[in-house]
Amino acid sequence: MAPTTTTAPTTSTTTTTTVLSPGDDPTAAEPTPSPFVSTWLPILAIAISLWSAYNSWRSRRTSERSAGLTEQRRREEEAPTIEYVSANEAPEEGIRVVNETTVAYESVRFTIVPSRDEPTPANALKVEYDEPAVGFAQRWIEEGETWDLGPLGPGESRLLDLRRPDQSPQPTTAGTLRLILDCTTRNYRASVIRTCDIPSRPPVPFATWR
């Protein structure tokens, strides 16, 4: 019988060594932010916030201003108007101040704007008023003077006789009459310039013999 040879098993052990780079070290500190970013980023954020707030304020201010101008324009359009009244419609030719709206005015003051660049079609308007301790009175309001017509309710009007410059015996001059109207209500005041055309008037003919 031949002899038996037994071989013992061989055990092999493999050891793996991992080399960590400095950047892979979990205990290494996090990178420090750039000084530029840490300094200017908050300033930029504040600047953007301020710019946005300014734009909002400017937009709101523009809207308020636009609304105010619209309201002012409406009040001026509602203010009384003036029209010429011939001697065929009234005892004397004159000017009628008319409130054609539903606005109640506590006071309407008028001023004749002096004519500088063209002939004056009328140099005075006659007003009627109550004089204390006297009663009914009349007077002529000339160019540059201001007179308060008093309250003027919805649909009401005031008729004022006009006085033409002395141009006899020639025909009187036609032209445009301009009045400044200062109109006051309980809530606001509006000042406007109203105009109307005054036609020429032929001279008084000489008496003819029959």
C-alpha cells in the first residue's frame, strides 16, 4: 500500500489601504465665503428693496396726481358759463352767467379781464345788490374789478347789463369778452376763464325828416 500525502490548505489575506486626499477629509473645515459676496450681497438686496419701494411710491403718486387732475378738470367743466344777451331778448344787452349743472355754488365772483391785444367790446357790467340802510342799488363793475354775485344754485342765472366803450358815432367794435369766475362750493373752489363773443352794434341813425 502506497503512503498518502496530505497538503494543508493555504490562507491568503489581502489588505487594502485607502489614501485620503486633504479635500476628502471629513474633519476638514468648510471653505470660507468670499469677502466680496459677504459684504456686497446684503447691500445689493437692500438696494433692490429700496428701488422697488420707490417705484411703488412713484406709481401711487402718479395715480393720485392723475386722479386729482381729472377731478379738477371735471370741476372746471361744471363751472358756470357766460353768454351774450341782445337787446331784443332783454331790456338792455348784457351778459348772462348760467349754472347749467346740479352743483350749488355758495359764491360766484367775476372779474373782467382787461383787453390788451384787441379792442374792448365791453368795459363794464352792471350789478344789482342790496345796500345796508339803503336798499336796492346798482353799480358798474369795470375791467380789473372783482364782484361777488352771491349764491348760484342749480339751473339759476344772473343777467348783467354791459356797457360798451364810447365809440359814437361810429359802429361799436365787436370782440371777445373774458371773465374770470371764482366759484366756491361747500367742498371746493374752482377758478375758470369764460369767454363769449360780443357782436358789433351799428351806430344810432340820424333822425330823418319826413
